[in-house]
Amino acid sequence: MTRQQQGYLYLTLAMTTVGSTVIASKLIAAGLPPFTATALRFAAALPFFLLLMRATGTRFPRLPRHDWGILVIQAAAGSVGYTTLLISGLSITSAANAGVIIGTLPVVSAAISILLLGERPDRFLLLAIGLAAAGVLSIVFAPGAGRGSLVGDVMIAGAVLCEGLFILLNKRLATAIPPLAQSSLMAAIGLVAAAIPALFESHAISAASGTALLSVLYYALVPTVAGFMLWYAGAERVSGSEASLFTAVAPVSAVIFAFMLLGEPVSLNQVIGIGAVLAAVAGLALAGRRRGAA
């Protein structure tokens, strides 16, 4: 297996774990309140990130106050906001719908850059944004499609916006932070940020609580820690435009897992939606390749 093929394999596995977070979040939503589950996720993941930092010799850089402020906002939006909105949305909407909406993240991030950073879009990027919007609309406004909920779908879209803001804010950091160190900081700050509101949530034990706790542990160790390692192992073996294409694996795997593991029906609208989202990701990759060649 060539180095490039290894990269493709690692990226596919990484994005498959991202797709599985939708299923894990659906199971978590049935047995745990969102902030409690989020705090537990980071509490389980943080020691592993710190061990990886020690094993690789990664150190925390000295950061100015400006960067600390950005990191706190990033953790509040991309770590806590994303996870709590995802869990809350999945308590009332289908995992298949959530998978399609989450697949729009690369396009949403590009759209946020246009709106807030004034970046000039080319026609491929505009096409990608239009296709992603059409994909989401095909499921959000489809009557009875896949046992979805408009409110739940809006919450999932809010989670995607939070993650898009996380990516945007990363460009505002004045100091280059190693990815492993930044993930550790996100887990630590996210743990504190989620633990405070978690104190005010109801912690009644239900029949689904055991499954929810196991799902939290899975979320912490597989998509969060192992997914991080797989993504960066893959990304260093391929080009940036190639790596961006593999984000399309996440929504596909989420819909497949929803069908296979949760027994959710997959409607025609969801198939159309995911097709539009995949086309949008391809369009985004073309836009990136054109910018790289310019």
C-alpha cells in the first residue's frame, strides 16, 4: 500500500467515526441531558490527549491574552455548543436527517468566511453553497420525511454553525498551536464550560442511561481521540484538496449507520439531500483546487 493509499484509508476511517457520532448522540439523547453528556465526553477524552502529548513530546505554547480569549470562545461554540445542540436536536429528529445536515459543514464554513471575512467566492463555491442549501431544504421541508422534526433539524443546523465558527476563529489565532495541544485545550476548556450548566440539569437514572454512558465513552475515545489521530495521519499523506473530499464520507456513513443500527427508514428526500450535499463537497474541492492553481 502506497503512502497516498494509506492516507486515503486513514481519512476514510476518520470520517466514518465522525458519521458515527450522530448515532452515538442519538443514543446519548435518550438517557442523558446534553451538558452532562458533553462534560463526561471531555472528561473521558482529556486524559488520553494529555498522554498523547507526553508520548509525542508536544508542548503547550505560551499564548497571549488575545489567543486565550479566542480559545475560550472556540470551546464554547465548537466544543460545547456543537455537542449539546447535536444531542438536543437528535432527541427529536432522525439520525439520517442529522447526517445530511452535518455533511454541509465544509460548505457552511466557506460561507461563513465569505460573510465575515469578506473572502471573494468563485462560481464553484457559490454552486457548492447552493447545492448544500438545496440538500438541507429537501429534508427539512419534506412532510414526514424520515421521522424528522423541523425544530430538531434547526438545532442540528445550529450545531453546524457552531463548528463553522470554530473553524473561522482558528484563523484568528496569532500563535500557531500544535493540533494535539489545541485539542487538549479544547477538551479542558470544554469540560469546564459544560460542567457548570450540567450542575443544573436533571440527573434521573433511566433504562437508557447505561447505553447513553457507553455511547459517551465511545464518543470520547473513538471519534474524538482516535478520529483525531486518523485524520492527521491521513492529512499528512495527501494534499489538502484531496483530504477535503473525504469529509463527504461523514454524512454517508451517518445515514448508513442510521439505517443499519437504528432501523431508521431512509426516504427519497434524504437520498436526494445527501446527493446534493456530496455534490456540494465536490464543488467545494474544485473551488479549492482552482484557488491553489491560481
